[in-house]
Amino acid sequence: MRRSVSTTSALLVWASLACFAEAEPRSWEPLLRGYGVKDERVIRAMERVRRADFLPKGIQSLEYEDRPLLIGYSQTTSQPSLIAMMIAALELKPGCSVLEVGTGSGYQTALLGELCQKVASIEIIPPLAERAAARLRELGYKNINVKAGDGYLGWPEQAPFDGIVVSASAPKVPAPLVAQLKPGGRMIIPIGEEHFGQLLLVIKQADGGYTSERTLPVSFVPMTGDQAERDRRK
């Protein structure tokens, strides 16, 4: 006698397969190469680190959407393509030391941890710093130090750095961050207002000065803290 599969059973099987497919890691590589990211180390790091590991539970299914996502405390994590482009601009080499201003969820921090020997990360919102630090520890990152503080001032005790990535918009290039770069070191930082700014690539010169090049128009939350506010009022 033939047995038929009910519509309900078929839908349950389909739903199970769909959930399994959603749980499987996808590849960022085609998207990143489309945006001009050529650094193989950055692409491999993006493949190894799961964005979902750093997202609130209610939105973990959105990890492969290339757009900013809310992470709490009126903050967002940037779209992965922009994160990859910013990190690639630093041209980080194995054994490097890097400073991140704006830990946020810890996702970009983990990517930097895959690329560098030492990562120092500063987050001005203490609960975000604590949450990201705990998550990074859970995932086994031992080369990353996170603290709550004013990233505009950098982290002199951890300096000098081969690269600095800033994830909030500053009114101008912060002098303390330039001072903490090694000669030849690079910083990528959004400069401008909250809803209109430009990514600036800063390269420190041997004499302590720097050159700068505007790259992409971007929109970032403004950098906060006493010194940033003073510079913004000038």
C-alpha cells in the first residue's frame, strides 16, 4: 500500500532544512572582492569570525546582512563591507600592534585579533566594553585588551601602534592618536558630523607629522568625551 507524505510533514521537513541552511556559515569573499578588498588576510579573518557571535540574540539571524545593526545603548555595529575596507586600509602585517577606538560589539575587535599580535581596544560606554571583553574571553582571544575610557586620548601605555582604527566620527584628527602611531603607521578615521563625514587615511611621517587622504563618504555616530566636545565647539 502506498503511503503519502502529508503537507504538514513536508513543511516541517522544509522548515528544518531552512533553519539548518541559515545556521551554516556563508562566505563574505564575493561581497568583499566586489568592494575592492584584496587583502587575503582580511578576507580569511572575515570568514573565520562569525558576526552572530557578537550580536544580540534577537538579531543573530541578520548576521549576513551588509548593513549596520543595533547593539544596544543607541549604538550600532557597522556593515561588514565597511569594516573590512577600513581594516584593509591599515595594511596590517603579521606581528602587528593595533589600537581600536570604539569596541562596540567586539566583532571588529575579534577581526583585528585574527590579524595582529596585540590589540588594544577602548570603548567609552562601560557596559559595552564589559560585554565585548567578556565575549572575546569566551571565544578564547588572549591577545586583546579592552578597557572603558575616552578613545580620543588613545592608550599611551599600550603604544606605539602600527595601525589605529576609529569607529566614531571626530571633528578633527586627534593629536594624541597620531602621537601613538609608529612612523609609517596608519590610522583610518571618520572626520565630520554625525550624518555627513569622510573616511580619512592618516599616515605618520618620520618627523612626527602626517599625511592624509580622504577616501569614502560615511555616516558614523559622533565621538564623545570631553576633548572631542571641546574640539567640536571650536
